[in-house]
Amino acid sequence: MTVCSSGRDARRPKRLAPTMESMAAILLVDDDPSVREALTMALEREGHRVDTAATGNDALAQWRRSPPDLILLDLMLPGRDGVEVCQVIRREDQVPIIMLTARSDPIDVVVGLESGADDYVAKPFETRVLLARMKAVLRRQAGDPSGRRFSVGDIQIDPAGMTVSKAGKQLHLTPTEMRLLLELARRPGQVFTRMLLLETVWDYAYLGDSRLVDACVQRLRAKIEDDASRPLLLQTVRGVGYKLVAAPEVAGNGR
């Protein structure tokens, strides 16, 4: 089936990570009734519980009333658009968010990702593609059972507990930001290409969109760096990708 276009995380209980093999609570936000109906039917066939909203204000009310495991959020909404809704949610909650967008302008995609979305799917899309993206995002919520902890500079990472702290203060990362930090922290100093990070963090086994990586890196820097405009830990290797350094390197650091 193809669908066509026409600080609270610190106070709420930690979610149990659902999988696509178990029921997840999905909040679907789209102002197109046909899209809501088609996607609701498809998701319910997969065993998920679906709540819907047609406007940004309705989405925020539903999110507060019944916190979901994942949000499918249309970028173009009447009143408050998807970017504003995502920004409001991100101030309080790290629930996974996948943007649904019919806009072809790359700037719109980047703005959506920089507002805090974990991924995006362009309309029209095959439902199986969306389900695969949802499965990957939900999988990132699960902790790493290895139990090995990491320290990079003044950053402490507990993969099993899915927690990160900086100088003893807990940071609130989305599942995608956590997965990205983990991949980099496991091999400090190693340079990761964007394509490799797409494979390991986003589970894209094909040529994906490197804007996902760049936007997530910017959001992660804003949380782990003392000054995100002058990153010392999460550094850019120009023309290649990114690396996480065990000790700050000032000379030659990229942005």
C-alpha cells in the first residue's frame, strides 16, 4: 500500500522499549483523513495501538493525555506545524519521532531533523518502508545488554541503562542520539563515514540520507559539548565524517 499526500523525560517514568513484534502505542499526526485511516488500519494489523490527531494542538494534547512509544508526525499541519510540535515535545520528552513530509525542499527536511526528529519518510511512501523505519527506531530504545560502560572526557555512558551523564549531571538523549554516541564511543579516535553511521545507527543497509547523520551530530554536540560551536569531543573530519576523541583536541578540530 502506498500512502499519498493530499525537561519532561526527567519527570515521567522510563518507557519499556517495545518492538515491532510486540504492541507499541503509536501517535499518528496527519491532517489528511485518508492518510490517517489507511495508516491506522495498517498499523493495527501489525498489532499496534494507534491514536490519531489532525492538528498540532490536538497532537500535543493527545501526547500529554496518553504518552506514546513512537510519534509519526506530518510536517505540514494547520496551525502549529510539525516542526513546532516536535520542538515542544523535545523540551519535555525523548520519545522517538518520525517526520512524514511531502515537501521536496531539502531545507524543510533539515529543519525537521534539527527540531529533534529521529528520521523522516517522504510522501508518497510504501507502508512497508515506514514499518521498517519504525522497527529500526523502536529497536534503538532497547538498552545494550553488554553492560560495558564508557567514559569519554567528562562523559559517562551506561549502555544497559541507556543513560549518559556529563560531569555527574544526567543528559537527556533521544534513542537515536544515544545510539550514535555509543557507536562513536566504542572506538574513540576512529573516523566514521556518514554512510557507516547510517548503517550502524539508522540500520540503513542501502544508500541513505547523510542529512540524518549531520542533524543528529549537531543535536548531540549541543548536549555533550561545553560549546557546541567549538566542538572538542565530537569532531568533524572534513570530507570524511566524524570521530569522538577521548581527550579534547583543539588544533584542527572541525565544525
